[in-house]
Amino acid sequence: MEEKAIGVVAGYFAKIGVAAIRITDGELKIGDRIRIKGHSTDLEETIESMQAEHKNIDVATKGMDVGLKVKDRVREHDVVYILT
């Protein structure tokens, strides 16, 4: 699978298992497969739900900050890749 950097982790909320992602390039949709990679992070996820401004959304575009439910801890500045 090919990876394309699409964003960066801006924060992580451990109690609810949500990563705050800043989209820096392209767009992210429900059902897309992503990889989050950093110094001590390397996980793959399929996006099942996404929120912006506390509202559910289906598509996130460049410049948006979104919340994604993740199965494991991620760290600020980890890079988010879309798998194609």
C-alpha cells in the first residue's frame, strides 16, 4: 500500500481515546484507512467516525481540525498517512 502524509496529531485525549488531527493536505473520509506514525507510535486504523466542532462529519479537508477515535495512544506531532 502507498502512504501519503495527510496530517499531523495535534493532541490526544486518553480518557476517551480520541486523537485531534490537523489535516495539512488532501481530504479524509469515513472508511479511509490511515496509519499514524511517530517515534514510539505505529498503528493502522479504518476511520469509522469523525467529528469537527463537536458535530459528526463524513469528509475533512485541508485546514480542518478533526477528532478521530483511535484504538491506541498517539502522540502530538505524530504524522498521519492515508493508505491507498
